[in-house]
Amino acid sequence: MNAADLELVREFADSGSERAFAVLVQRHINLVFSVALRRLGNRQDAEEVAQVVFIILARKARQMGRNVVLSGWLYQTTRHASANFQRAVRRRQHREMEVSMQLAQKSEIDSLWQQLSPLLEEAMSKLRPAERDVVILRFFENRSIRNVAMTLG
């Protein structure tokens, strides 16, 4: 790490100096943003990743050794943060697609149920009471055949 960066990292790590951290961000934001933008291809996503990278820097400032090249560390951290961001986006898109498919299936089932419901009620009304009791116990109350038989004798 060059001496100026090392001093700023130490100052931030030791006293939480916002000024020192702001100078570090100002010096290295272009590097971090450009790496994220190349990896993600989207300015908004790159800005989000750049924020994450500097949050990681703030958290790990105390652990940084004197031999660390801050620019190299930021480059590598940005690559990892970009990859994590892309994985999170893919997972979110996958979940959204699953939910969308489930909603479409539910809508389809609801539509079918609306068509079948009157037919079911009509068929149930035509059954004799003993037959209706069997259907209700078995299918509406989800009882086993053995249980239905025992209940009805």
C-alpha cells in the first residue's frame, strides 16, 4: 500500500475518521466503479456494487496489512462483489419467475374451479343422501375409505 493510502486506512481504522475515508473513496472510486461497470454492464448496478466495496473496506480496514496494495485489493474485492451481485440478481429473477408461474397456475386453477363449481353442486344435489354422505366424508373431509366405511356402518 502506498504510504498515503496506508496512513489514511490507519487513520480511519484507529479513529473512524470520516475525512480519511472520504479521501480514500475519492482516490479510488473511479477504479472501483469502472471495474464494476465492466463486469455488470449497468451503471446503477455498478454504483450499488461500488458502495458495497467501500463498505467492505470500512469493515476490514483494521485487518489490512502494510503489504496490501489497496488498488489491487479494491480491484479484487470489486470483482467478488460484482459476482455476488450477479448471483443475487439471478436468484431473484429465478424466484420471481417461479412466483409468476405459480400465480399463472393458480389463476388457471381458479378459472377451472369457477367452471366446475356449478357442475359439482348440480351433481351433488342429484345424489341420494347416503351417496352424498360418502362423497362428503371421502373427498370433502379427506377421510380414508376405511374410516368412511366405519362411520357409515
